[in-house]
Amino acid sequence: MKIAFVVLGFPELSQTFILNQITGLIERGHSVDIYAFQESEVKASKVHPDVEKYQLLARTYYYSIPDLPKNLLWRYLKASSLLATKLNKSPGIWLRTLNVFQHGKRAISLRPLYRVIPLLGKPRQYDIVHCQFGPCGIEAMILRKFGLMQGKLVVSFRGFDISEFIQQYGNGVYDQLFNVGDFFLTNCEYFRQRLLKLGCPEDKVMVHRSGLDCERFIFNPPKIDIANKIQIVTNGRLVEKKGIEYAIRAIAELIKSKPNIEYKIIGDGPLKQQLQQLITDLGVSDRVKLLGWKDQEEIIEILKKSHIFVAPSVTAKNGDQDAPVNVLKEAMAIGIPVISTYHGGIPELIEDNVSGFLVPERDAGAIAQKITYLLDNPQIWDSVTRAARAQVEAGYDLQKLNNELVEIYQQLLTQGFVRRSSLKTSNVANNTEVKT
């Protein structure tokens, strides 16, 4: 199959789940092109090694819409300049954007023309156009309408696009997409239920989880000795919805009675200085460390030396929420006891007191209590970590999920619809009852 992935940015450090799908499809013999709205700002030294291994940048087209001058005359002059080298490339497409009978005042404003200029002359015919995040689906829908990108339109909803984006643009923002899109995927049942409430047809949507390469994360539970140093770790972008502030406050409280605790935070982001200031203000700079961005091999090595993993996700003020995050799956696969929150799709991954522990959002005291409970009851670690590994293997194995993704594509192409009952990996997820 020939497949186009439409993404917000590429390559992105925090979106290995998208990278895993792309490389999985290439390994299965399919051709993948990547269309990104913007180039990642990360340094080359921080790019995931698979980007180079699979030569993904050579497959990537950056789709940046030119700025639209406010003055209409300047807008026309700029459009003429931009088109000067592309007049013979897809003339039927760019001329179609100027059709006032079809687009009315928008055609006169040149907004549709400016939208298509970046992709004139680029590859257009695909079997599948897979959009990662809802806003990419809206953009691809428009490009497909103009004939710039042909193929079955599949859209994955993963987090901010079904929470923050809805809060910002309203419940009807995806109405047209639901009508013309061919199929929709969510990475958890919690988000599937949200999509249904927004009006997505039930026969067009299913849960397709973000997978983990279980072979890369060897099960090796930590040996705990509470008399020695206790290593607690968090891995995630330093943004509000990760709730890292509350874990820092929990550790600051715990250190008073358990001075052998150390807390390491892997990741980077806009809240780095704010969190560092909090660490300083709480007087725990010697026990709490911001490690910055690490590649996957470095993360695995840190996890191997850790005893407890904390993912204190919260609903951000702008409505942004998490699905079952991959960093939790990584810790569970390795065999580290995990503590997270009753948040978004996370309870679908962690069964409280069975495969991990859940606490309310924004509750530093509850996080501290669960850490204390784990340290005081080392006899439960074996059963909890084995249950966690089994959960990840059963529902989040990357190879099974990539096979399932191919099957979804093939059913769309041959049948025009997806028979969900035939897809084994996600059947449990699609029958899960979740409170929203």
C-alpha cells in the first residue's frame, strides 16, 4: 500500500507512538510519505535513531501555509510570485481554488489558493491518508477536496485534539470531518466515547491503542531494600497536564521521614524553569533532579535502576488530557511498580491495586501515601509487576497493533468499512465501559 501520514510536526521527541507506526508499516513492505505542518525544532543529536535508520526525512514534505497579507493587492501580488515557478504544476487544482461559484468570497480572498500552493507538484495518489490528530484530519479533508491528496481518509485522535481543541473551537469543529472521513481511531475507550458524544458515527470509530515494543523492554523487576537508596522516576514532557508539580511536592513531604529517597524527572518542556524553581523553593535540590531529554536507550537504563515510577497526569486548565501514556507502559513492561491518576484513559491501562496504583488528580498527599504503602509492603511487588507486564503484553504489543493497523487499512480498501469483530487486539478495548 501507498500511505501518507499527515502530522503536526516531524520528527517530534514526544511522539514515538507515531514513529513506531511509520516504521512498522515500512517494515511490512508498505510505502510511507510524511506531510508535516512544521519541522521539529529539536537538535539533530536528539532525533530518534529510527528517523535516520529508515531515512524518514527524505520521505517528509513540510507543509507550511504562506502568510496571508491583509492588503488584498499585496495578497494577489504575493500569490503571483509564489505561483511563478508552479504554474505548470497541477493547474487544474490551483485554478479550482479560484472558482467563485464553488467557494464564493473565499475564492476572491485567495485563502484556498494559499492553502494549496505548498503542495503543488507533490505526490498525491495514496491508498490511505492517515492523519495523526484531529486538526490534521480537517486539513487533509480540505486538501482531498481540492484533489491534492487522494486516498481513504483515516484520522487518529490522541489527546489534545479531543479535549483542549474542542474546548477552544467548540463541539461542532469536526462535524464535516465525521461526514466525509472514512474511518476514525482513538487510542483509548475514554476518547472513543467522547468522539461518539461529538457526533461521530459509531460504525466509523474504534479503539486502536498506541503500542510498545515489548521485546525492547525486558521484564526485570527492581530488588527493593528500603534501608538503601530508593530511586523514584517520572518521564514526560514538562507541561501542565503531566502534573509533575504534584509529584515534586509529594517527594518533598516524603523526604522528611524517608531521607533515602531520590526523585529523577526525565524530559524537557516549557515548565522546566518553573519546576526547577519549585524544587529550589521546597529545599529538595539535592534529592530531586531534572535530567532533561534522554533517548530511549538512556531512558531504559534509568528505568532499570529505578524502584517506583510516578505519572501524576492532570486535566490542564485548557482542557488537555492524556490517554494511556507510553511512558507508563514502558515502566510496567520492565517491571517497575507504577503510580498514576484517575485521569483520561489511564484507568484503562492500570487496574488499581492490581497492576499499579491510582490516586486523584492534583493530590500530592495521595501520591506520597501510595509511595509509602509500596515501600512498607515489598511483598506485593511481585504480583503487581507481573500483572502490569501481562496487561501491556495483552493489549499494547506493538507488533500485534501494527498488524491490526494494516488490517484496518486493507478492510477499508477492499470492503469500504472495517469489521471490528475481526480485529483481535483491540476487541477488549472496544467493549470497555468507561465513565466520561
